[in-house]
Amino acid sequence: MTPPPSNLTRLRAELVAALVAVGVVLWGLDAPIVEDGLFWWVPQALVVAETGPQWVLDTLPEAARPQAALPPQWADGLPDYGHPPLWFWWMGLFLRLFGHNHFAVHLAAAPFAALFGVFLAQLGRVVGGERAAWAAVVIPLTPPIAANLLRADTDLPLMCLTPLALWAILTRAEGVFAVTAAIATACKEPGVLLAAPALLANLRDRRLGWGWAWPPLTLFGWAAIHEAETGWALAGSERLPETLGGWLHDLMSVARITLFSQGRWVVWVLAAWALLRARFHTWPLTLLALTALSQIAFFGTLNFLGGLPREDAHTHVRYLLPGMVAALALALSLAPRGAWALLLMSAVYWRRPSDDGPESSLYGIDVALTTRAAAPTLRALDGEVWVGSYAWTQYTRPYAGVVEVPMDSLRVYHLATTPEEVRGWLVETCEGEPLGRLQELPRELHEEVRVGHAWVRIWRVSP
């Protein structure tokens, strides 16, 4: 008779999964800060780090008002206190301990990444057994998930806490779920969606527990404080669908990104085949399916993905990560061998550009690395140097991890900048900063800097 696996053997999958997730963070420890983290979350964390808890207690209400004077960090953006504050408070602690730099920002993600790996494996074991626990090890290497482990956005802790919350529901650890889901909601409002699978578990058990109420209570509590202090709404949808056809288009777009993009459809083919050939305990699968579908329905309806008329594709893939994690846990629990297919597809798309925007892969990080690689060339140029707003912020804010000494003489262009205003040098990046009318300028390519598929082009503007 084969002896049952020891506790040490059973925990190896958890350890390996945690090491993989934390390894992604440490591998990208020198990655520059990008996109929304650059403009909002890290600047807010810096203010918390500089002024401490007393600033939070005394100054937050005033600073959250729309008419408040902006601190220096927000010279290129606006303070966004529509979101709950726990994540940038947490980053502020690490910036206080390890210095005002991008390394400290990435270190703040490491504890969440460790929890993410451990409970991905635990969730896989509860749903599909030991093989599913090992299959879950590859989930942190999926391009959108790995890319967002290296971002400072509020979606990172929400994504990382989702497996722990789902594991707590399945094991009926109601107190663990309540605390975990409340913390997730205090980092980002969509954590409240975790109440949906908790309520489903209550319905299945024919009881009304108390754990499910913590996410909405956390959100309502923050909303009440926010409304009382500032008198303006929390963060909202970019737009709502205007027609049934528009809604279906948005819904299918969200479903595609969550379930099938970047070759993830292969895992679903294997999962469907496994489902036809064998019997599975349906309750855990149902819970994961409801979690993924509720996320797809929410973001497909409120359309946090944008869809606004713009020249650059910048889909907020990070909003869909909790649903993606639940979906991958479901598919790999049905077909653990699908982990090899997922690993192969992850390698193919790891740094490849995506039509869904820079958050879909490590290509978005490469864009910032290319900006850093171009810095010495820009310093050596004579005359005016024009850059986009992302690059300007990275070149003038050392905490971004692009330069150590600010380049304060740069000029900033935007979509309304006219060709007549620009002379000297024009810097074009491959993502997020379209030239607009500046494409009309007579110009000559001086140098192109590349990292992976990302590039920065430095043009000499003809007189």
C-alpha cells in the first residue's frame, strides 16, 4: 500500500509557486515604474513616506478635495483619492524603509506575490488535487500576470489576494475570507466582487454567513468617508455601452482577453476534453466559474477597458486579472497537463507586443527600459529636446528608475502641440504617446534605440 504524501511533500508545490511569483518580482527589481503607477500611486506613496501617518490623519481630507493645491509629485497629473488608500499606504512604508526609488516599490509587491503563489497551489489542490497544485505553479508566468507583478498599480494586491479568498471559501474559513476580501477591497474597489462567490457558498450551504459582508462594508465605509470629506464620487466607469450591440461587443472583448488571448485557448481545449472523459466534483469548479464570469460581466458592462477614441491602444488588462486567475485555476484543475501548454504559450508571448496594450506582456516594461537606454543620447543633444508626457515624467523623476539625475530642460509635447512650436529634436516612443500633428514635421532619423520589440526614435527636426 502506497503511504499517503507527507505534509512536507504536499507543501512543495506551495513553496515552488511562491518562489516563482516572488522570482518574477525580484527578476524585475530594476524595472522602471510605468503608466498609472508613475503618475498616481507612487507619488501618493511618496507623500505618505515623507510625512508619515499624521499626514494621513490630518491632511488627507483636504488633499482629496478637487480644489486642493497639488504637491510637487503631481506636476504632471492629479491626485486620485477616488480609490481606497491601503495599497499606496503600504508602498509608502516600503519607500520609507528602503528609500525613494523603484527598488522599494517592487519590494512592496514581494509579500503579496508570495501569498499569491502559496494560495494558487492551495486552491489548485482543493479543486483538482496534487497535480493541479503543481500545475498552478506556471500561472504567475502568464504574460499579463507576470507583467502586472512588476507594476505599482492597485490591481496587483487585488490579484494576489484573490486565490487566498477563493481558497477560504472552499475550505469554509469564513474569518480568513472576511479579512482577505476586506483588505483586497481596501486596495481596489472591485475586491467587492469577491462577495459573489461567498454568497454562492452560503446559498449552497443553505445559510447566510457573515464573511461575505466584509467586502461591501469595507467599500461602503470608504465611500462614506470619501463623500463626507470631499463631496465627490469614487472612481467610476469610463463609459457605459449605449446599445445592446455595443454591450455585447464590450462583453466579448473582455471574455476574449480574460479567457483566450495569447494562446490560452489551448488550455481550455484540454480542459474541455478532460471534462468529457472524467467525473469531477462540481462545486469547486462552479465556484471558480462564477468568479470568472462575474468579473467578465462586471467589466464587460461598466467598460473600465476604455473603448474611447484615441490613437494608441491602451486596454486596462490589469482590471481583468482576478477573473483570469480564477479561470486559469479552473482550467488547470481540469487538465493539469495543460500547464505545459500554458508555459509554452507564456514563453511565446512573454515580451511580444499585443493589440490589447502594454499591460498584456513584458513588452510594456521593455518600453520603459528603452526610454532608459536612450537617456545618454538625449543628454548629449544640443538644442531643444521634445518628449511625450510619459517619457518626460520618467526623465525628470528619479524614483521612476530611468535616470538618477533629472533632465529638467526637456520640452513636453501632447496631441494639441502644433508643428510650428517644435524645433531641435523630437523623441518618439512606440507606446502610449502618439505624435499627432507632429508627424507632419520634416525630420531626419538620428538614432533608434531598441530593447526587445520596443523602440525609441530620436528625430532631428529640419529647420
